[in-house]
Amino acid sequence: MSLFDSLKEKAAELLGGAGDKVSELTGVDLSGAADQVTQSAGGLAENGQGLAENATAAGQDAVDSATAAGQGVVDSTGAFGDAATGLAGDVIDPNARG
């Protein structure tokens, strides 16, 4: 059960109990109001869950982008090193005697 579902369930429990107490004390039936508040809490919980999922996806996209950029740097550096080694090998002949 997600955090948002737990919050929704607890809110419904508290509101139901509060509505019953108010009805006992005042004689006014608030069961419909409590149901509406519970539905609203459910909608908020769903929206919160959606926001959490979107934030997680955005974070993963950022990690993936950073990883790809880092790999590009590594690849470029490796190619540069290979080119430098090739140039140095052309300039310096280790078998040459002077």
C-alpha cells in the first residue's frame, strides 16, 4: 500500500469518526459531507501519487542523460588519446640511432 493510500484511508477513518460525533451532538447528519471529503482526499492522493511518479521519471531521465554525457566524454578522451599516441609514434622512432 502506498503512502498516499495510507493517508487517504486514515483521513476517511478520522472524518467518519468526527462526522459521527458531530451528528450525535448536534443531530445534524454529516455522512454525505464526510463522503465528499473522503472522495476529495482520494483525488488528492491520486494526484500526489502521479506527481511522485513523474518526479521519479524525471530524475531517472536526468541520470540517464548525465550517464550518456559522461560516456561521451570518455569516448572522446579515448579517441583523443589514440590519436595522440599515433602522432607520437610517427614522430618518435624508438629504433632510431643517432
